[in-house]
Amino acid sequence: MRRRLSLLPFMLLAALLLSELSASGQTVDSVKFEDASEHAFTTDVPKGWTVKGGLFRLGYSDERPMIDMTSPDGRINVRLGEVSIPTYFVPNQLHQREGETYDLGAQAQLVVASYRTGPEFAILYSKTRFNRLCTNPVADTGDVHFSLPDYIQADANVSQTSTGEISYRCDTQQGPKVAFAFVRTSLFAGFWQATVLGSFLAPPDQVAVARSVLLESARSFKLEPQWVDSQKQMDAMAEQYQRARQAQRVRDLGQQVQQFEAQMRAMQQQVNAFEQRQNAQATQVQGFLNVLNGVTPTVDPLTGQSREVWTGTKTRYWANGQGDVVNSDDAPSSSFHEVLRPPNQ
């Protein structure tokens, strides 16, 4: 995860948002938050809020930052990143089944999955992020439309990338709230990641505050140079480890590597437990987002792949080889083929 921060395109937007909040009396003072585990990064978080998270390391080359922020009254929750989301390995002849773990030992833990575009992943992520908290969802895309900067950016070559967001109102134990998630997915050579991910759950009258907190956290996110250099050494060690592992000679690397491997297994168990809690009600809410205005399940007849897409005003949906989906009565071009809605949809 050799990363850099990208700020300039979003500085004006951030200034405008802060100006609007100041005018309405909804200002939020910020303090600096530093990752405590490896001093990997700093970011600005709201003063007086409950802040949890940091850098979670699951392998030499598998590090996952997450910051979870809750307002003093508990009504707003904002999250940057997500520890339970791994790097995804694109299926090949040896690993074809989606959901299969691609285990690289102490180097990384990947999950086999076909590339999902930003809109597709936003829908899938919102199922696990909000389903335990929200009931009676109703699409609401007009109030919180905005994008996040690429606060973490890989230096590997990206072959495909897209952004997506989802927003809806729902009922919670604390009353009506707005749920929102924004994601950028990026496809590399043989694997893909959710490289940008931000979300919040907030009362309708506090959406501006939640949006400002999320944007400021992403905008101010900064990796420490010393950690970047240290991670380069970890990546080099990962290559050495993986060669030894493939040759079944991990013991030759010494006790230190064996201890590191044991630590990574313990961290993986913690993350797996967190993910299981997030998905505890998944079987009960399989159709949760299908009731939202704006979500339609489809099946690609060429690949058999199921896909949930934004509902449009037209009756037919078309996809191309790049994963783009268009709602239109007729094919946009010869490179598109029709994807179908399952029976009774």
C-alpha cells in the first residue's frame, strides 16, 4: 500500500462546505488523530467525538486503515475505510469460485471475486454497513450527493476504476436517518480493491455535519513518510516470505517470521469476527435494497453473473465488457449486450 494524498481538486469544495456550516451554526472543531499501532497516518477528526480505529495489519502487504467516528449524542456515525473489506483476487483457472479465500499466509488474505464497479460495490457494502440498523428504506439521492478525494492512492497501474454512491432514508431506534456510502473501486493486474470508501448514518437535519466530517477526514488523511519507507521493507520481506512458503521452507526464515505469522492469524480472527457481526442478519435482508427506488437485480446471459444496478426510466439494461451498465430502450452501441432481470423482478 504505497500511497500518496490527492487534495487540490477538493479544497474548494471543502471550503464551500465549511462556509455553509459556519453560516448555519453547525461548525465542528477538529483535532489531529494519529494511528497508534504503527504511526502510519494522521487525519483530522471532530473534537469531543468518540473515535476508534487505526491501521489494522493482516499481513506484510495487507494493511487496512479505518476510522469510526460517533457524535457525543450518538446520533451520527461516520466511517472512513472498512477493516473487513479485503483485496479481491480476480477469478482464474485455479481459483474460480467467488467468495473463496485466496490465502497467502502472512503476506495477505485475499477473496476471489469478479470486479465490481463503484455503483455495484456501494450497493453491496451498504447491505452489511446498515442492515442491522435500518428498516423501511426509501431511496433519497438528492440530499447528500458528493464525492470523496482519493485519500489513499496506489502506485500500481490501474486498468479500470469507477465511483458510486448510495443514499436512502430509513427508520432506526433513534428515529429517521439518512444512510450514505461512497466508494471507488480500482482494478489492477489480477486483483482489485475498494481504494476509497466513506459512509455515514445521520438524522436528516444533521446530514451536513456528517458530510463535512467525512470529507474533512478524507481530505486531511496523510500517510507518514517513515511508515511508507517501512512498508516498502515489509513488501520486500513479503516477497521473500512467499517464495519460501511456496517452497515449503518458511521455517528457514526463522522464529521472527513464525511469530509474525501467528500474530497475523490472530488479527485475521478478530477481523473475521467483526465481519460476521456485520453480516449477522444478511440472510434476513437478502432483498433489503431491492425495495429501494433505484436498485434493480439483473443477470448477464453471457456470463451468468448476477448484478444489482441503478434503476432507470427505461425498460432494458445493457452492459459492455468493461462492466458499464446503461439503462436504455435500445443498445447504446455494438459493444453492449442486454442483461436481463430475473423472473418476477
